[in-house]
Amino acid sequence: MNIKDIVNRDIVNLTNCESEPIHIPGSIQPHGFLLGIRKGSSRIEFCSANSADFIALKPEQILGKNIQDIFPEEQASGFARHAGAEHIDPAQPFVFSLDGVSFNTTVHQSGGNVIMELEPFPDGTLQLPNLYTQTRNFVSIMEKSSGLLDLCQEIADETRAITGYDRVMIYRFDPEYNGEVIAESKREDLVSFANQKYPHTDIPAQARELYIRNPLRMIADINYTPVPLLTIDDSPEKGNHSLDLSLSVLRSVSPIHIEYLKNMGIGATLTISLLQNNKLWGLIACHHYSPKILPHYTRLSALLQGHFLTSQIAVREVAEEFNIGEEVDKALVESLTILHETDNFMEACHKSDSLLKLANATGVAIFYDGTLYTNGQVPAEQELLKLFKFLSKAYPNKSFETDKLLDIYPDGSNLSKYAAGIIYHSMVSGEPDGILWMRQEKVETINWAGNPDKAVLQNEDGFRLSPRKSFERWMEIVKDKSSPWRKSEVNAASSFSYALQKHINYRVIRAQEDQNRSLNEELRLANRELANLNWISTHDLKEPLRKIQIFASKVLDREDPDLSAQVKDSVERMRFAAEKMQLLIEDILTYSKAGSMEKVFVPTDLNEVLQNVLSELRDNIEEKKAAIRADELPRLEIIPFQVHQLFVNLVSNALKFTKPDERPQIRITSSLVTGADVPAEKASTARQYRVIAFHDNGIGFEKEYENRIFDIFQRLHPAHKYPGSGIGLAICKKIMENHKGFIHATSVPGRGSVFSIYFPAK
Ligand code: BLA
């Protein structure tokens, strides 16, 4: 019979440990021995090299034999029943006894094999733990601990009390499987590892995978020499004899991990998986500073601690999330209250603490209308401005959050100290205005308790694997990252941003209103001045003017021979100037009245208005020998005296700007057009307009004056030839505005003009 070992001799090192097949080492730890049979057979196919240390039989005396050849008949048949059961309960180990020594036998299936792992009871007796006390203790722990961390602390304390390890840690993974010691119970003289962080590389993926399937591992003595597993080389299947030890309790541990533990000065460990939703949530990690074998049943007690804890994780996490959500809500309400109670939140309240708390941020910055407002710990102003500009360009009108700004903002490599993670809300489209909540880099908030170097033994090549090295690696991994933003924080930030946006909009509207109000006030004052001007014009200007005119007339009428022709001419010109000035004053008065007089609309027959105007202008018409023809005009709701004035102005103009050698022809037409045909921007396309057009055959004007002609004091023709104040058409325009209508003029120079007035039709 040939015997060979199945030890896996692949060299593992720091570069290939991710692919180390830790489930098939082909060796075990020496605190027990291993036997393996094919399922359904009792012939022993596998035996660990250390069998003689326990039962005085060497592997070559065991391999190829049947179980009943090694153990007493009734034990062998009892074992056959035990191993043949559909489900093997690990809590009910089988017990083999040989030469007065009892062996706790853990049985499991591995592929087509049945594996027996035999461990002597440490003190020779089967000592059952007091599960009643343990359970009662847990129930009281559950009642008194409020948060998850409290509970973890209690579980760590209790697990240490049950197992007697020097240090018990609760180790929690983040979503990337980086870990942190969140609770620790330890011998008083030891340096604390509380809050220490480790990179995901410390426990490679295949190890984590394995720990999901096998929730408890013990390393009894870090300095052990692995015991090879032996098998018969002439068994039918040659070649691959590896044995999957995933579920084994004696499996020999990865040499890399052993090196790590040795560097930490550890003597023995026990590790229990903490699962949530079939994923590894964390570990209960126990360290002892000398070798330690925990009896099978105490191991089960420790495992039970793990189960107790995992039963509570989801509930407590939800409760914690809820509590954080409540705090966040409280801060949000506080911030909103301040926002609603202040007119100038940015200036007065941006330093409020609740603004940070609503997202559990370490800094906040608001950029609004060219000013930067900051709260808490933030990057330098220039950096922030650059960031706001970048974000508004890259994320216009958007909001988002990230726990690693550097991923989207390569320029931000020196921002991580204050803004490794951000929540961003853009506020004004097209502008860099926005609000930012920031979180510091995780690395900054590390809390080293004690000196971790103290817990480390130095080896030849320095600390190749050690917590200190691990921590450096962890720092590399989480560099430039903040802790992730919770949903409640993101929601609160977005509620606040929305409210702030409204606050700003409201502010803009109010500023506009204020501006309107002050403009109105200015207008009111201007009107009052204008009214005053009327009064002055009538009393202070008209009176002296009248006196000048009377005086001039008297002088001229006297036909005094003493007066030289030159003086006479001067007085004549003075009189003329006074007359002109009087006209101007009257027109200004009319103009100002056209805007300020009360507007009373009366249904009026425009034919009548025209007749009155023509009779008023009769002398002028006769003098010019003008021919005036008018269509039948409609009846409209108008301000009668104003439309009268309007007609007077238009007809007078037609009589005034005539060609000397041609008899004036004036035609007044009436028609209906739609808004689209009205040459005015403000015309409503949905309605109709009544057009009254005054056509003449006068001197006309150039097209460029079409609009300017209605401006006050706008003159197109020399005053000595065509006297007037230059206000007449401005009055016409104002009158049409009073009627919600328009006036428009077209002309062909030298041929004539058309002045059209548009009244909105009912
Ligand atoms: C396994 N590494 C582990 C385990 C832990 C750690 C808890 C699981 C051991 C078990 O469940 O029995 C890490 N232990 C820690 C840490 C602390 C601790 C961080 O007590 C801190 C207090 N390990 C490395 C590196 C590699 C590595 C760099 O640090 C690989 C390059 C490998 N770790 C590694 C392997 C295992 C492991 C292969 C599996 C060990 C096994 O089960 O065989």
C-alpha cells in the first residue's frame, strides 16, 4: 500500500494571496486528528499524519481499514447511524472513545467523502455550557442596550466572559469590505484596537466567501506545525486527491494570515462570522496572547453570541437610521423655520448650525449673486468658486451627491480635506449659484486609540503584514473619500435647497416690487411737479406774456413817428415770440392734461366730432381753400374732448404742411382691420381695430421719421416755415394711448401723408 500526502505546496505570497485556495491546504492544525471515508463505505481513505499522537495508531495502520477495525463495534455502528443521518447536527457531535480517552467528533460531508475530526475533550469530560444563563444574560443585554454599538459592546464583553480570550472585537465591514473595530472587550493591560480600520485586502474575497459557509474558525496555536493529510496512493482515482476542508474545524490556516497574526504577537484566535442577508456583515474576532483551545461546546456558546448579535443587527440598524433621520429632520425643520422667518437668509443665517446638521455635513457653502457664504470647515474661497463654476457647467440645473468628488472633479485633489464628498444643488440656471454640503475625507476622522505599533512584533523584513501597514493600505484605499451620504441626509438637503430656491425667487420678486414701488413714487412726484408746472405756466408765465403782448400791441398801434423802423421791428418780433411762447405753454398744458385728466368714456358719434372740428377750423380751411371729404364715421366709446383735440391736431397738420402751389385735399376714411394688420407691437392679434385715417396731399416726410414724428418736441420742418410747438403729435399719441389704441403715420415725401388712428373695436 502506497501512502502519500495531499499537501498543497503552492507558494503563496502577498501578490497571489487573492487566489490562494485556502479551502484545500491538505493539512490541519495539530490539536485534533482527521479521518475520512467514502460516503456509504466504512473504509478509511484519509488520515492525518498525527493519528498516533491521539490513538497510538499510525496512519499506515489506519488507512485502508474499516472504522470498526479501529473503534469498538457499537461505536462504529453508532457512527454509521450518525453519519448516515439526513442532517448532521453540529451541536450534537459524535463521541468516539479509545483507551479511556473521549474524542469530540465533528462530522461533515465534503464532496463524496465523510470527514471526521476528532478532538480530545480538554479536561477529559464533556462539559456543557449553561445555555440558560447565557440566554438570560442576552435577553437582559438586549433590553438595556439602546443602540447597535452598545449592543456590540455588551456582546463583546459577554463573549469574553464566556470564552476567556484576552481580546474580543466586533469588526464591521463597509460596503467594500474595509473593516473597523466597532467594539472591543480586552484584558486591561492591552493596547486598545477600538476604532481601528483595515483594508478589504486583509481578508481576501475567497476567505470571506468561505466564512459565509463556515461561521466559526479557531486557530489554537499560531506557532503550530501543519499536519499533512495522507491518503492511499493506489486508490481507484489517481491524480487529484485534494480534500475540500471548507467546513472543517481543524483546517490549517493560510500562511499569510498566520504571518499577520504572528506579527501582531497573537497566540491563538477564534473568529465568528456575522451574516446579514447572506452577506458578511462583520466578525467577532477573538485574540489570545498564548495558545488556547476552546472546547467544542464553548465554541458553540460563542457561536450563539454571534447568532444573538445578528438577530439584532437589522432591527438596530433600522432604528439607528430612523434616529439619524429624526435628528436630520429636526435640523431641517429648524433651518426652514429660520429661512421663513428671515428676509435675508444668506447674509444673516448661513452660519446656522442646523444647516450643517441637516445633512451631517462638516461644511456648507452657498454661492449666490456673486457672493460666497460659508459655514463650518470649507476649502479656500478661490477653490470653492472654481468648484461652483465647474459644477454649474457640468451639472446645470441639477443636483447630485457623491462620496468621492475627485472622481468627477479631477482638479479637486487638494479639496478632500474638507470636501471629499458633496451634495450639490444648482440654484440659478446658467449661473454658478448653488449650494454645497461637504464632508471631510474619512482619513481625517481616524481615531487611533493607543499606539498600534506596540501591538506589533517586528520581523526581519520590517512589518510586512501588520495592523500599521494595514492601516496605511486602508488610508490609500479610502483616500479622497467621505463616508457615504444617507438617504435621509440627501432628502433633507434637497428639501432645504428647494426652499432656499423659493426664498431667493421671492427675494428677487420683492426687490422688483420695491423697485417698482420707488419708480411709482418717483412718478407720483414727477406728476405732482408737472401739476405744479401747469399752475406756474398759467399764472406765472401766461400773465407776464399777456402783458408783453398787450404792451407790444399798444406800442405798435400808436404809430408813433418817433419810433424808428428798427425798434418797431424789434417790438414786432418780441410780440411774435411772446405769442409763440403762449402757444407752447398752452400745448404743454394740453399734453400734460392728456395724461393726467380723468378719463370718462362716452359713446360718441365721430361724425359729430368731425363736424365740430371742421367748423372750429373753418377760417383756416377757407383760407387754404382745402377740400375735405369724409367717409361715414362710426359711433365709438371715447373720451370726447380728447378725440376732438386729436382731430383738431390732425386736420390742422394737414392744413399746415401743404405745398404752396397745390390745393390741400384731405380725405378721412374709416375701416375695420384685425390686430395682425395694426403696425404696432402691442396690438392684440386676437381683436379687431377701427381705423380712422387722415390722408393728405401735403409735403409729407421721410420714412425714417415714421416713429420719431410722435416724440415730444420733434420737428421735421423749419419752424419759421411751419410754426408750431412740436407737441401736437405727442398729444395725439397720448390720447390714443388713453384709448388703448395706436397712431401710425406713413408718407411719401412730396406726395402726402396718412395718419391712421386705431381704436380697439368692441
Ligand atoms: C484571514 N484576516 C483574515 C481573517 C481576519 C483577518 C480577521 C479571518 C481569520 C479567521 O476568520 O479565522 C484580519 N485579523 C484581521 C485584522 C485584525 C485581525 C485586520 O485580528 C485586526 C485586529 N491578510 C493580509 C494580507 C493578505 C491576507 C495583505 O493582511 C493577503 C495578501 C490574507 N487573511 C488572508 C488570508 C486569510 C485571511 C488568506 C484567510 C485565512 C484562512 O482562513 O485560511
